Amino acid sequence: MKRRSNIKRHFNPLAAALIIVAASSLVIGYCIAYPQYAKDTLVIYVCTMVCATLILAISTYIYKSKRTSIDEKDITKIIEDLNTEMIIWSDNFSYVFINKKLRDLLGITADRSDKKEAVWTAFGINSPDESALMKIAGSNSYESSFRNPQGSLVSIAWSTSPVKKYRKQSVYLSTGFNLTELKKMRVNLASANDFFHSSMELAEIGLIMSTDRKIFRASPELMRMLGLKTGTININEFRSLVHPNDRIQFDGAVRSEDLSEIKNIEVRLRSADGSYRWYSYRFKSIAGTGNTLPLFGGAVIDVTQEHEKDILIERLAYIDEVTDIANRNKLVGTGQEIYDSCKVLNYSFWMIVLDIDRFHIINDTIGYNNGNYVLKNFAHILYKFVTPGGLAARISGDNFALLLRDYGDDEMPTRTVKSIQDEFSKLAVDELASINLCCSAGYSKMPEDGNSFLDVMEHAEFALKSSDGTQGSVCGYEPSMHDSIIGNTELEKSLALAIDNNELQLFYQPKINLATGRIMGVEALIRWIKPDGTIVKPDAFVPIAESSHLIGRISEFVLNEGCRQNKLWQKMGYPSIVMSINFASSDFYQTDLKDKVFEALARSGLDPQWLEVELTETLALSDIDFAVDQMNKLRDLGVKLAMDDFGTGYSSLSYLQILPITLLKLDRSFITDIEHDNIAYEIVSAVIRIAKSKKIETIAEGIENNVQESILRMAGCDYAQGYLYGRPMPPEKIQEYFDMDEKRDFNIKRK
């Protein structure tokens, strides 16, 4: 295809026509010039013209049938060496040109005479088909596939455009784009994707990604797990699938900025079947670069079965066995997660710590089963007030905690506690009818009141301990509380060590028989003597002991040491006297108090008549029925009972008929001005007369001078105690008292 048509080169129809016209002009001129020869000349000319016309017509037909619509010399040079597959072809394939790129692909040579079959192969048509030909000619995009001589599958996308149209044929230029390698890449990529998706499906791992944390793309496996209809889900739709109690953790995760490390949360999501299931969401954030967008997301794994398998372990680790609510471990873990979310989301929570008032009395009076019943029902009451994302937990024995979402209401903690108190008081029925069920509370705010959740909880406990001590008190945390609580805490630690190191000692204050002037008994008073000789008085450490439950150990020491010391004096030959000891409220209301007293007496060998238990009026009357029962048990042992500080509490003389006491102690407030205050004298005289009518002995405390002593003796008081006779003193000083009494007796006998 490097030459023009021979017809075009050797025969020109236009030149032939000019020759005929010129010849006709010469013949006509000759006939005019020579009329005698005109007839013959015309006959010869006509015959000649007929032959010439026939020859010209045949030549023209041959020329037209052989002529093409392209300029082969120019076009073929251009497309021959182009690096893409190209074909020039007429619609009847009378003319075909295939460039080198396609010839090499088809495995044909340039001089192949019949290229029609090669073109059909290139177009992917097995047999000549006019409809296929029209489809190719009329389409700008046509894809074909065929196998090359080596047997490899070749795919080409053809773009065909008409070059020129003649009367009966059209000529087209088809340009190919080889898709073979691209198809291989697509197949490999599809295989990789299939493998990836299959792996995710087999492992039951869903993926969710986002570039702006507003619109998320979900993997097919996650769509299946959550029942999503599309692979695109916005943040609000995704959040609506999260269980309401887990949304704060989810919000904190999505909005968190510090995600350079992989983080993990476990939340409940509404699944394809409509139920909530537990999922582990492992996520992180990848910063954007100049060529990439930032990416946030991670893997979502269904861990419901693991949760179910671990439920027993979790109950042991995180669920309180008595109340079935969260325990301290669960509170600390979840509380820190909520604290972190509060910092990210600018949320606030109230941390409320609650204590059941005088719970030990419940255990001691109606038994531990009923005590557990109270704890369980108190927990259920708390659970009613838990807000979404919050938590109720039992911290320790009778201490509970409540985490509540703050919605801008500063009165919320107090109002909630009051509602809890109202609900709790309704439990006082049947066996609990005689008990005043109430609770006290302290609260703090998160995250404002601490650098961690433990700080916030500790500050709520500070607030609880800083209350005025009355039942039902509610106190909010103030930073000023910290120093005083820290001081008390340090004192509590030191006191515990002091008990272990035997730094506690008993001092004794003498009691005098007003009729004889001789010592008739002593009151045992606890003292803390540090190694450097410093004496710490009870007022400084007993309240701390009562709040920290160290008071039980102290009371046990006082009971056993008092009995031991009194028996020792008897063994030393001193006169028998009464040893008076004091019990705190928490000790007196223990059900095994009688057993403890009996054991102390048996261990020391002291006769019960020489032991006296002193009770304050307030303590004895706080639960009158139980107090009477407890006192009768002690009286059955033979132990004496004294009511201390009479007149400072309920001041009801009618209780003297109920309480089985043997001694009534008149409070020092009546004695201080008895020599000047006639009303005080009348009150004291009246009480003494009533006590005598009930066969109850009386003792006045706080006597500091002889006038007071004389007035009380005349009023009929039996015994006296005060600085006039001696301050609290160690055992050896009491022995000096005994010695002075003996000398006084000796001198009286000599006289």
C-alpha cells in the first residue's frame, strides 16, 4: 500500500474530452472547406467518436471502481508506527490498512493479501456479521477480546470514526486501547478484595472509617452485623445504634483528639436482629498529609459471647454479691472512663457517696439476714435514680455511691438524696418497724473537684465525713475540707499503729463514798501515750476512732484491761472496788456484747459485781427497746449499770422506771454552781429522791470543792467524783489512795 492507482497515473478522462472537442472542431472546419468530401468525412468521424466514447466510458468506469477514499501515502505514514492499535477499513473491506502495532499483536505480516479475516479477529467477531459491523461503525466505544498466536487473551477497546463517505462505501479509522494489563489488575484487585472481605466475614470483623467524623463508610461485614442497608452512615445514625447508657463513652471516643495510639471501648450496639449486643471498638486516628485526607476509624468485633462466658468472672470482679449492683472495682473503672469523657465532651457528673446511718444497729438487733435485706433494697432504691450513662455501686459495708449526669441543676444532689431518704424510710415495717432507717450523703462534682475519678470520689467521701454527724445530713465538698480530713486520716493511721504498739493505757479517776470518805470505785479512762511521753486525751482521738471503726478495738482493750487491773488489785490485798468502763454506741448495740463481757470476766477471774458499765443517756434512749434488752442481759451476768451524764439528753425521769440501771450519774453541769444556784440544787435533790425511791444509787461528778461535797451529802447523794478527790491517774497512784485509806483506818482504830 505504497503506490497510487495505475488508472490515475496513465489515464486522464478530462484530457480525453478536450481531445474529442478539438477533433470535432477540425472535422467541422474541414467539411465547410471541402463540401464535396463532407458526407464521407462525417461518417468516418461519427464512427470514430462512437468508438472513442465507448472506450472513454469503459475507462472511466474502471477508474472509478479502482479509486479509494484516502490518500494512502500521507495517512499510512502517520499511523504505521504509532504505539497503539489502528485500522483503516472500508465498510465492504475492499480496502484495509493495519498498522504495525496491531499486526504484531495479530501475528500477521504487512504484505498479507487478505487482511479481512485479521480485522474480524481484531474486532472479536468470529464470522462476518453486518449487524456487528454497523455496531462497530456507529459506536465510539466497542470492546473486543481475542487470543494472540501465543494463546493469551487480549482485550481492546475500539473507538471508530468515519474518514470519508463515497456513493457506495464508507471508510473508517478505528483506534484501539489495549485493556489486557488493566483487566489483569482488576482481576487481581477483585481477588484481593474478595479475599479481604472473606477474611473479615470469617473473622466476623467489621470496619468503619471516616475522613471528617461525620460521614462513615461501613464494610460489608459491619453492614451485615448491624443490619445497615447502605455502606454510608452519618454520625447521628451511627450514634442512634449505641445503647443510651454507652453513648457518653462513644461520644468521647469519636471526639477525642489524642488518638496517636490505638484505643478500645466496649459498647452495646443495636444489631441486625434488633437486640443490643456487646461490641469491642478498636480505633485510632491517622493525620492527613499533602496527598491524603485524615482518617478516623477502626475495627468492630462482636464480643457478646465473650461477655456471656465471662459473666461469672465479671460478677466476682465487678458485681457486689449481696446487692447485685456494681462494686468498688467496677465503679473505679467505669468512673475513670466517664471522667475522661467529661474532659473531652465538657460534660459534668455528680458523685454522691451515701452511708446508711447506724447500720451496725440493724445487724446487731435483727440479724445479718435482715441487714442484707436492707442493703439489697437500698441498692434497688439507688438504681431508680441512675441517669443515662451513670452508675450505682456499693463501695463497702454500708457505703454506696451514685454517679449522676449533671444537667446544670446545683440542687440535684441534695434533692436526689432527699428522695432516696424518703424511699428508704418506707422500708421500716415488720421487723424493721422499730428502727429509724435513714442515710447521710456527701457529694462532689466531676471533673471540677479532682484530677482523676479517684480524687473526685475521695472528695465526696471527705464531704460525707465532714457533715455535722446528725442522721440524714447531706454535705457538698469544699476545698477547705481537705486539710481537716487529711489531718484526721493521718491521725487515724497513727492511732491504728498505737493500738498495735500498745501505746494505749488506762488512767483511773477515783470515786468516793460520801458517807465514809473512802474510795469505793474508779472510772477507767483511755489515754494515748506516745513514745516521747506525750499524752493524747480521748477528745482528740476517740471521735476519729468511732468514725473509722477502731473504736471496737479500743473498747475491747478497755474492757479486758479494766477487768485485769481490778483483779490484780484484789490479788495485791487491796479492798474490792467497782471498775467502771464506758462503751461507745457501736459497741453497746452489738448482739454479742454479753458474750464479750463474760469472756473478759472469765479471762481475768473478776467477779461480775465489781464491774460497772456506764452508758450515756442519749445512747441508752436512742433505741429504747433494744437498750433495755441489752442491759437486762448484762444485769443477768451480775454486772452493774450506770447512766452517765443524766439530765443532758432526753431528761425524762420516766425512763428511770424502764431502764434496769443500778447507778445514776448527775452531770457536772448541775454541780458547778450548786452552791449559788437554788434551782440546780432543787433539781439535783429531786432526782436523788426519785432515784432512791427506785432503789438506784446516785453519784455526782465534777465536784471541785468541799462546799459542793457538803451540799450533795446533805441532799442524800451516795457517791462523788471530781478533781477534789483526784484527776485521772495511772494504777500506781490509785494504789497510793488505797494506802492512805489503810493509814486512816489504822489511825482511827488507835484512837
